Amino acid sequence: MKKISTLLLPLLAFCDAIVALVPQSKYLKQELFTVCPRDRSKHVIKLNANRPAIFYLESELDPDMEFLCHLELEAPSVEFGFHVYIAEMNLLGSEQDGNCRRDFVQFGRDDYFITTHRSNPYCGQRRPLNVTGGHARDVFGAYDKQHLRLYVENRDYEMDFWLKLSGDRPSDFRRNLTVVVTVFKKFCDQRGDRLYARCKNSNVCVKRDLFCDGFVNCAWPDGDVPTDELNCENFNYNSFTFKTDSSSGVFSVKNVPILIVGAIVVIGLCVAFVIALKTFLRSVKRPLTPETPTHRERHRYAEEALELNPPRPTRMVPPTAPTDPASSPSATAPSTELPPSYDEVVSRQQSVNGDGDQHRQLPADPPPYSPTA
């Protein structure tokens, strides 16, 4: 049984590895109307470098309803910071006119319960950009340097996220907002940690698999150029180099459906094997019916038992003649005759001694008295 258990554990580990190959969402998507508390209290969200977050607006509030949201984002430790990039925005107001009082998104940090820093409010419009496999000339021409998109928090491993939407918007105005928050490593050594890659024009690093994924995770120094999304048509994820060969290996995006189907088939086979193995183990554990011993075996068992426990010798008692129950003393009634008195015994002894003819020794003392029933 122990051998079977040792064989089963590697099989289960193999099944877990196959499940891990199934592609999962790389980004943590948070709909702001859903994640923000309705009582306008602060909500804490823990992030890590392995999975950036996308905060977005999916629906629209009633025209007369005001919406306030306060989020606190936390990185794992002081070794990390935040790269905040506004991928798309359509809010009331204009930054050029300094009119971001009705709608705005703002970032900052605090010490305990005191806010120590607030960025300028962001409002107005940021049109969406398609940076998937883009060339440098296309990305440069798509940006408007008068509208900032980038905020970086590198002094603390916590940051605040504020969003305000007024309740007096025009009926034909539809708001939208998409903010990508990436946790970066403040100091990194690419030779010591091959999971990270350095962002161009900076000394920070982000996870290597965030490059050329269609989302902006490196836009230093001022947010004009997403350096992690340039020249991605020939990008090789394994070697992190740009090659003329556009193939990216077995785990490319084109092979995702095939990987999913293959993983499902392997999982099904693993489950079937485990069920069959459990059924086999149950059958092995059932007790076997003992066979009926033969006559010779029973005789041998009896001889062995006699050798281990020999019989004890018994004392022979001579047979007694049968007695008549009617003549038996136990069958008669108990005698009611009383023993002789003391005086009678003494006088009887004197009379025998005085005759001289019958000289025999009589008991010196009278017999003991015993009560009779």
C-alpha cells in the first residue's frame, strides 16, 4: 500500500502542473462601481508584481447621483512601487482650463491617517491607443503631450486612488475610465533575477512577461512612450530579444485553444486513473473467505493441540454399592434422643470399675455436647 501511495503522489503533482498550464487572466480587473463601497469609506486592495490591476468604469450612474471612491493600494514591501497609466478617460471638465471640480481622478499617499501628497487632478479626455505590436513611429504620433497619462509612486509602497463623478452630467454624456496599475521593483539586477526586465529610461524593473502584452506597464520618463510595447512584432518572450523569427514557441497566443483542450483531456485521464486506482484499492482491502480444512488437516490440528495441552490424570474412585434410599440415614428423620447426663456417665464408669470383670479404659471426660435439631 505504501508503494501505491508513493506512486500516486507524483501523479497528483503532475495533474496540478497540467492545470497550472491552463492560461489564466494575467491582470486583476476591478470595476469601480462594484469594488468601491457605497458608504464612501476607504477600501484596501493588495497588489503584487505578478498580476497588475486594471480599474475601469463599465456602467453609468443615474444623472442625478454623485459617486465618490477612495481606494488604498498596497504593494508587498518597501522594495516595490506603483506605475499608474491612464489608458482611456472621458470625464467632465478640462485640465487646460483648470476645471476638474466636477469629475476627476487623483492619486497620492498618506502617513497613517494624514494625506501627505496629492497629485494634480486628471479630467477631460484620453483617447484609447492600440499599442499591440506597434512600431515606434505609430506610438509617437498618437500621443498628445498636453494630456498626461502617467503617475509614479516610488517613495512608499502604499498609494491612494480617488475618483469623483458629479451628479449633474448631461444626459448625452457617457463617462469611461481605464487605469492600469503595475507594481514595479525599485532596484533590480537582471543577472540575478531573470523573471524581471528593466524598463527603458529608468532604473526599475517589471515582470518580464508584461512586455508586449498589449497594456502599458513602462512609460518612463513622462508617459509619452510605452517602451514595453515597442517593436513587438518580432519580440521573443523566452530570450527577451527582438528577432526576425516571429514564432514565440509552444505557449504562444495562437496555441492557447490547443493548450486548453489538451489540458482538459489530460485532466480527464488523470481523474479516470485516480478513480480506477481507488476502486482497485477497495477490492484489495476486502477480507478473503477461509478455505474449509481437510480431514487430514483437522487430525493434524488435533494432535498439535494435544501436544500443547496434554490431559491431566484422574484419580479412580471405587464404585460403591447402591443404597436403598429408604434405609439411608439421610432419608430418616433426625434423632430426638438426648445424650446421657454427667451423673449417668460417672455412675456407669464406677459400676464398671467396681465389678472388676470388665476392665477397659473409658474416656475421662464426658463427650462434648452438641445441639440437635
